[in-house]
Amino acid sequence: MAVNINRDLAQWLIERVEEGTPEKQVRRNLQDHGYDRVQVQSLCDFAYRNTKALYAALAQFDHDIAHETEQDVPLFASMAALELPDDNSLLSLTHDGGPVRILASVERPHVVLLGNFLSDAECDALMALGHSELRRAEVVHRETGNAVIDDRRTSDYATFQRGEHPLLVRIEERIERLTGLPTTHGEGIQVMRYSEGAEYRPHFDFFDPDGAFMRRRSDTGGQRVATLVMYLNDAPAGGATVFPDAGLAIRPHKGCAVYFAYTTSNGECDNLSFHGGAPVVRGEKWIASKWLRTKPYFSDAE
Ligand SMILES: O=C(O)CCC(=O)C(=O)O
Ligand SMILES: [Fe+2]
């Protein structure tokens, strides 16, 4: 199958070549991100043996983009979702457990509640996948971008690379169909367990737009624009996902998911998206989270 190269991939390849990343490592990264052997070969030929053509392609992309009027993020975020279909379902988005349904949506903060996003079997399989890998969750430091332990997030989690497991591939493809954002714009799925008393205090998922981290990293993955929290069990008590400034609380229900996007129509980060996971009062709460970026995201490049 031929490989399509877009601006971000061209840019990423050029950066790797310029910083002297060995071809072997780039091959591995590309394979990890779902490119087959033939595609990897032609991308590496382009990057390492025809670099001039790659620069030319990038210049052409930049020229085209400069002449485009539209933004580069075709988000569900940006709003078809608010027009709830008459039959209240996403007709084409079905899986073994039946159709995904839109149960409710809020304009600001932009929140969409989805029913049956995952089947029971998928929830169980995700919990099993995460179980043996669990460790104390970390948060991204707003200035440095480093992952650090923080009392505001007391859950355990297991982190996965995009496409690391067939189940994750299936769910990532579903998220692509839901949001219109290519899977490459997603960070790897995290499976999280909150034990009794554990919480994630209210926070923003987007990076501080003025912070040093964003200034340095805006070319790789860019800003976060939306989050999908998938509920893997019915938390017995407590553990709601809360948006305190909007007076909104969502009870964890197995197979449901909450999608929220935080870019306002003028391109700014929406402070109303301030949210958290309330303390679990009894039992455990399990979720899987997915963060989506404005641009293709390759974790090794971050
Ligand atoms: O636990 C929740 O309900 C929210 C999780 C969350 O905010 C996150 O993972 O970014
Ligand atoms: Fe969050």
C-alpha cells in the first residue's frame, strides 16, 4: 500500500534526520505507529536518501497551508455533536456490543456523554490489560512537561503506546471515527484505577498556553484539544467526573464515556473545562483516558 505523507510527518522526519537520529530508530518508531514494512522503507528512503525532496515536500505543504483558509483540526469538538441526531444514535458507530449513543451534551464546557462506547467485554479486557502494569499515576508538570508524582492525583495507572495491543487499536479507530481526528493525534491510552479515597483533583487537561513546555513543544503534537474518559466499571460510590465551574457531575457507568473538548471558537483554551475525578467513597473506579492533540503526536519525539 502506498504511503501518504502529510506535513507533520514530513516535518517529523526532517527533524529526525537533522538531529542525527539513526535510521534504525526511525524505522522502529514508524513501525510502532502502524506503518507497514513497505511504507517504512519508502519513508526512510525519502528521509535519508532523498532529503532534498523531503524539504521540497515540506515547503509545498507550507505553501498550501498558507493558502488554506481553514483550521487543521476537524473536531467533533467543533460541533456536529451538539446537533443530536433524531434517533439519538451515532448510526454508523457500532461495535460488537451494539451502537454507540449520544446520551447528553453541553455546549460550554463542551461535554458529550456517550452510552455504550465500549462493550462490557472490552471494559473487562481493558481492566485486565491494565491490571498487571499498574503504578502510581503521575501528572505532567505545567512548566517543565516532566511527569511527576503529585498529591492531586492519587490513582494508579498503566500507560500504553498507541497501537500497542489489538484491543487498543480497535478502540483508537473508534475514537478516530467519533472525533474525526486521525489516530495519530492521540496520546497512548491510559488505564486508571482509583482505590477507595483516590481522586484526581480538578485540573485542566490542556497545557499552560503560556508555559515554557508549550513554547518548546508546540511543534510535536501541539496542544491538547479534547479528552475521552471511558468508564470501565460502575464505581459503587463516589468517583464522579466533575466540572465544578459548570455544576456538572457524571457518574461512572460501565461502557459509557465522556468526551470533552476545550478549544473555544476563537481558538483559546476553555477555562470552563476545569474538571476532576471526585474521591471514590467505596470500592474501585476504573477508567481509560485518551487525550487528543492538534497535531500528530509521536511520544518518542516529545
Ligand atoms: O477520573 C475522572 O473521572 C477524570 C479523569 C481525568 O480528568 C483525566 O484523566 O484527565
Ligand atoms: Fe483530566
